[in-house]
Amino acid sequence: MKLKIAIQKSGRLSEDSLRLLKECGIDLSNGGNKLKSTSSNFPLEVYFLRDDDIPQYVEDAVADIGIVGENVVYEKQKDVQVLEQLGFGKCRLSLAVGRNDEYSRAALQGKRIATSYPVILQQFLDRENITAEIHEISGSVEIAPGIGLAEAICDLVSSGSTLLTNGLKEAETILHSQAVLIRHNQLGAEKMAILEQLLFRLRSVRQARNNKYILLNAPNDKLDQIIGLLPGMKSPTVLPLATSGWSSVHSVIDENDFWNIIQQLKAAGAQGILVVPIEKMIL
Ligand code: ATP
Ligand code: ZN
């Protein structure tokens, strides 16, 4: 029995999806141009598909699980379960208007908005009691205002440079999105067991990525204060240094607290601070 996973064949999510599987120790005979690849060391079969089709395939159990942007999951409204955010493919779905236009929600009333995300946009408009005309187009939405097709657009943005080069400005974000793992609603016991194993590995990889291993030297009279700054998995490891009156302290810190904590550690008298990445982290 193998678990079937659908990932994007070629596009913004492909590389990161494959890398994540690799970091989970799953070997794949290099796919890319193929439709399908089977792992030699984990019961997983990978299908390479267009991202838009992945929710449907997972609903239909053609694939058991899939990796796709939340934007696609919410737009397609298929009967699938979202299991886990994966931390890549981050973008936002935003409304944009002409660079010189003044924006307000009320000003959208009666306007034409071009988008590839009519479902998500309609939900936003309904919530805000705005009646606008949605023009669904499948690609190059950003050119719609320039050719007179719409007054506003609703499109995916990451840096905003595409908007700028088309004379548009981002006016309001209606959805923040990232890649997620989705699953078919009913999986048999055997497939569930494989999925549990995969999730365990995924979480260990993701945990590790969000944490750093930190080593530092501390004068013994400052140890309490320094340890107080380091949460650690349980509590920090403290080892005596050859130089008397000094200790080596080891711990794990959150990537997000990193710069903040480093400053405080230095101020408290820590020296020789080393920060190293963690490859896997099992909680
Ligand atoms: P496919 O051929 O598979 O249909 P696509 O052209 O629809 O590909 P991509 O442009 O590769 O899709 O984007 C895939 C996903 O990457 C998007 O659905 C979104 O979740 C995410 N993404 C991240 N940043 C951006 C961005 N700046 N623009 C568009 N999508 C982005
Ligand atoms: Zn697509």
C-alpha cells in the first residue's frame, strides 16, 4: 500500500514541495517531466499536476493528499481537509487599483473587478455589502485596468512589483495564503498510518527550521540571569569550562526571538555566542 501525494508539476510551489519531501528523508527518482514518481524508501507515490487541479483530485481520491496554496483550496471549495500549513509559497490576495486612484471599499460599489479568484472575491464583497461586477480572467489579470476591462483587480501579490510595472497599487489584502497539506476526507487505516508517519517527519523538519541551537560562554555569577533568557526544550545544558569561573551554556531558541535574545544575552555578559541551524527536531 502506498500513499499518493499530488504536488505542483512546475511552478512556484514545485521546488519547495520536492525539497520538503527530501528533507523528510523521502527519496524520489527525479521526476519533473514525468506524471508520477515512486519513492524507493517510503511508501509514497508522487503525482505531478497543475495546482488548480489538486483539490479536485484529492476530493476524488485520485490522490490521497496534496500540497497546494490556501488560495486555491478556498477558491475551489472542494470537500477536502486542510491538515497543516507548510511555511512556503507565501503570498496575499489583494485588491489593486490605478496608482492615482483613491481607494475605499465604498468606492468599489458598481465597479468592475477583474480576478482569477471569483469565489473568494465574492465572499469578501458580500461580507462588506459591496455590489460589484466580477470579471473572471485566468491569467495576466494585472493588465485588465490598462485595457479598459476593469477599474480594479484582485490578484496574488508577493513583492508588488508586477502591480507597479502595470501602473497599479495594492489597496487592500483580502487573504493571506501559503502552501498547505490537504487530505481526502476518508482514508483507510493503512493510509492513515503512512500519513501519520509523514506528518511526524514534516513537523520535525518544520520545528527544526523555526529553531536554532545556541552555545555560549557565561561567567558563573551571571548564569542565573542568562539561563533566565533561554527557554530551551526543557532547560538549558550547563557545562563547566576549563577556565574556572566560566560555563558553557547550550539551548534551543525560537527563530523569531533570535535577535532580541542575542542582544539581551550579550548585555548580560555572555561571550563567544554560536548559533547553528538544527536539521531535525523531535518533540
Ligand atoms: P499551474 O501551471 O500549476 O496552474 P500557476 O501558474 O497557476 O501554475 P504559480 O504561479 O506557479 O501557479 O503559483 C502557484 C501558487 O504559488 C499560487 O497558487 C500561490 O499559492 C503561490 N504563490 C506564491 N507567491 C505568488 C505570487 N507572487 N504570485 C502568484 N502565486 C504565488
Ligand atoms: Zn494554476
